[in-house]
Amino acid sequence: MRKDELGVPQLVEWLAADIGATAVALVDRRDADLAAWPAGLPASLRRALDGFPCLRVDWARARSELLGEEETNSTCDCGERHQLRAVAMHGRWVLVIVTKGLLLPDGCFEPTTAADYALLVLGIREFLEDGGARRRGPRPI
Ligand SMILES: [Zn+2]
């Protein structure tokens, strides 16, 4: 498969597989108002969060960090490092990841998944910048 044939859904799927995430979703803030989160989040994310009751997200802090620093992390205290990571993209989208052990206790990325994570998130960000639907076929030179 050529890169030009890829789309955001494929990249999100690969990201979830490569980092072993419980759930990954790209959320359009026009569909799920950040002020109401976790209400309005896709069912896959809510199910994943329900599955990790140890992971208590401070949604007010998460919102504030997403709006200010464009990313937020929450990690549980149970020792298994259940985590929610969210990254804001282009003012409209938020990539939300519910997983286990993506980040080390010091907040750095787990070395075995860091490269895949970085590459795929960069790819998703690039596709969204192009309007979310890059045309198939080679790009004009
Ligand atoms: Zn936990």
C-alpha cells in the first residue's frame, strides 16, 4: 500500500495496534464538545475508560492542558500504568488514546513504542492538515 492511499482511519488503526492500545479515537470537537467530556466521547473510549476504574481522569485539568499545551496525560496509581493520552490537532481534532504503559513513570515514552507512536501521530496530523481526505494517487509535483 502506498502512502498516498492511506487515510486517517488506517493510521489510527495502525497506531492502536502498534502501541497495543485499548482504544484510540480521533474526536472532532464539533461533535463532542470539550467542555462536556467525558460525555460525548466515542463509545469505544468510554468502554475503555470504564474498563480501567483505577484511571481517574481530572477532566478539568485535561481540558485546560489540551487548550494550553495541546496535550494531556493521565496515569492511574494501580501500578499497571493505565493511561489516557490526548493530543489536540489543528484546533478541531483531538486524538484520544486509552492504553497501558505508553508512558514511563517519569512521563517519557516507553522506548519500544516511542518511534511507532511518533511516526503515526505525525502522519495523522499531516493528513488532517490536508483537510482529512488526501486525494488518492500521487501528489502533483
Ligand atoms: Zn490502573
